[in-house]
Amino acid sequence: MADIARLADHVGQAVTVRGWVHHLRSSGKIRFLVVRDGTGLVQGVLVKGQLPDGDFQEFDRLTLESSLILEGLVRAEPRAPGGFELTVTRLEPLQIPQDYPIAPKEHGVGFLMDHRHLWLRSPRQQAILRVRDEVFRACRDFFHGQGFVLVDTPILTPTACEGTTSLFETDYLDRGKAYLSQSGQLYLEAAAMALGRVYCFGPTFRAEKSKTRRHLTEFWMVEAEAAFFTLEDIMGLAEGLVSYVVQEVLAHRGQELKILERDISPLEAAVPPFPRISYGEALARLNEGGQEMAWGEDFGGDEETLISQAFDRPVMVHRYPRQCKAFYMEADAANPELALCVDMLAPEGYGEIIGGSQRVADLEVLLTRLAEHRLPREPLEWYLDLRRYGSVPHSGFGLGIERLVAWLCGLKHVREAIPFPRLLDRLYP
């Protein structure tokens, strides 16, 4: 058996390829079929007399997405998909579908989402998933290179990380309510006090009633936490991570970006240093541009788009008003009304891809914050222990994988950036 992606190693040799029919056409006594196997595409050429008559006739039964086994001789052919061709000597259909629902024509988004399990087979969707895979690999490589340890955090939690209005609730046996995790951050802080530099990588859940092109109810985040890191340290780490991931995608997924017709110049510009502006500076830019906002309001998608349009690479907006941010964010000593936090905004209108902060290190301050945010103390006693026993300054951030993939691929909606999206109005397939 040979993977199509490795046919260059088998030129002049007989191989067996297993896959699915991507395209069919006939020309007299010659039949052509393009086959995909998940690693690539290859064109098979069937010439009457060069394979058993029964196998040659089987071609006429084939349909789009038929599964089959081919045997044949590999030869280089620059004009063929993938650069190689297979002179077929044997064809064995495995299953021949009838009325494959996704035809080579325009389909509505609703139809394609209902058939997401089949839509994934299209070249565009395959390209997106390969870029996503590259992002996962690059994130892991980056953190490994920076001395971070992977720590898995729980999906079922006893309380909220960032408020209770966007939680998915479930019954936890006979122990009351549990919630699907909004973030692994709180548990990651505990791990940072043990291992110094840690990260987690997994699914998170937000029950927000948001129906925008940037929102999913289930999405993936890579989150980092580091003991003794300040806001400045974590901003540098975030900048390094995004730049590294972008460069790895450019280096290893150029073909996929071509399939997606992605203009790569905005990606090539994503090299350090990234511009940094304060919340106050960003607010002034918005007000000067006619987007009136009061001090203390958090930025939404429209505001983030306007801010990022002034820059050719991701921009980091730091020191938001504490009143619009989460309870665990440390106050700025120079101005306690501000939080030591940062949001990284992607260019081209893709909005926030990273949110992070320096965390409250003092027990009494954290207790005050819990009261201010009306959060229950009892289920967070373990989190308070982190301030009772060897508390240190520490910082962290979370990066939304789907938003990053959407920007890298130039997608209009994050629903294509995840294999099976969960949206406000979608739980199928």
C-alpha cells in the first residue's frame, strides 16, 4: 500500500492505492479518475487492454465518492493533480454510492452545514483542517521550546471562571450542579505554582446567546500560565506564540493557503514587534473616528475591527478598565482603576484572538473581588489556597484556536474553522 503523498518515492514501481473518487471523465478507450486518500490526489489512467476487461467496465459504475482500490504503475506527470499519475492495472470498487448529496454546484450554507460530515471531503474544507492541524502542532512546539509543561484541566467544574451567565449546566450525579468549563485558567494557575510554566489545550464552552461570525458555543483554546511572569512578560510570550504559529503555517501549509486563495501578505507581516496601545489610546482613536464610546465600556466586534484597521499586524490593547474585566485580574499599581490585562486583535477585522492578564496575587484583594462580582466563595476555596500558600505574581492568557484559524485561512465565519461547529442554532450533525 502507498500513500498518495509519498508516490514520489515509488516512481517506476507498481503500487496499491486505496481511496475515494474525486473526479471522473472518459475519452474514447481511455478513462481518467482522480482519487483522494486523505494525503493527496492522484490521477489514475485506465487504458483498455492494459487491465482486465471487467475492471475496465467497472469504471462506468463509479460515482463521486465511490471507495475503491487501485493497482498500477507510478509515473511523474507534472500536468496531473499532485504531479504523478497511476497507470491502472487493477480496479476494485468497494462501495458505490448513489445520489451523493453534495454536487459540484453552489449550495446554501444551511444545506452544507446539515451535511457537514460530507462537506469535510471538499478540497477547501480539507485545506482548512490541515491548517488547523498545523496550528495545533506549532502551538505545542512553541510551548515545549519555551519550557512549558502540558497540563490537562477538567472539563466539568463546580463553578464559573468568568461569571455565571454563559455556563452550560448539568447534574453531577448526586452532588448537585456542575458546569462545562469556560476556561482551564484557574486550574492552570494551581499547576503553575507546582511546575512554574504550564499550558493546557482543550475544548471550552460558552452558552452566550451570540450569533456572530466570531462565536461558537464549543471551541478550542490553548492557555498558558507562568509563575513570576508580569503583564509585560505575558505580552511578549503571546507575541512570540502568534508570530511562530503564523510562520509555521506559511512554511508548511502554502499549498493549502493557495487552495483557499488566501492573500498571504497580511500573514507575512505578522512579525514582532506587534504594536501596543493602551485602552485609553484605543478609546481616543475610536472617538476621533466617530465611534463614540464611554470610558469603562468593553470593546465589541465593531470597535475591535476599527482599532485593528490602523495596523498591518496584530495589535495588543492593554490596561482596560477593571470594571469591565474579570475578577482575577490584577490592578495597575499606577492607576488602580485599570487592570493589568491585554487583548490581542488580529488584523483584517478578525477581532480578539488572545485575552490575558496578570493575576491577583494577594488573598485579601481576591476575597474583595469575589464579593464585588457576587461569586460564591465555598467552591473557590481551593483557588484561594493558592494565595494562602506561597503566592507569587503570575500571569497567563488564552488563545482561541478557531478565531486564529479563521484569520490564517481568510474565512468569513469561524464555523468552517472547526470540524463540527456548535452554534447558537446548531447541534447537528
